[in-house]
Amino acid sequence: MYDPSLNAAQEAQKLLNGNSAIRQALNSAEAQQVLKALQSKDSARLQAAAQAALRGDSSALSGIIGELAQNPEAGKAMERLNQRMNRQ
């Protein structure tokens, strides 16, 4: 028999586990390496891209991430971070 409260509790636990995984990933060496590479970018451009993404246009932010991926060290860190998140 379907119990909606049980399903809601399971979904809440998934969300909490996901938040924990995100916090761990953000504190990882890979995330720090990506952040370091981001900091080397033009801060005004990065700010404008983030603001546009908040308004629903993620194209500028996607472009910056694409540029980061072209950096060998940042690209490898991004790949390791992605693998870490997919394991969670």
C-alpha cells in the first residue's frame, strides 16, 4: 500500500544526503582548484555571467565554464569533481 508520508520522508532523506554530498564536493581539492581558476578570470565578466544566469540566461556562464575546461589543470579538476558528484 502506498504511504505518502513514507515517500516524503525518503525524498527528504535524499535531499539531505544530496546537500551533504554537495557540501563535501565544494570543500574538495578539486573544487578549490576550479575556484582558483575562476578567480583568474575577469571578475566583472564573471559577475555579469552569474547575474545573467540568475535571470535565466546561462549562456555566458556556460562560455566561462567552457573556457575553464580548456585549461588542462582546471579541466582535470572539473572532471574529477564531476566523477565525485556522480558517485554520491
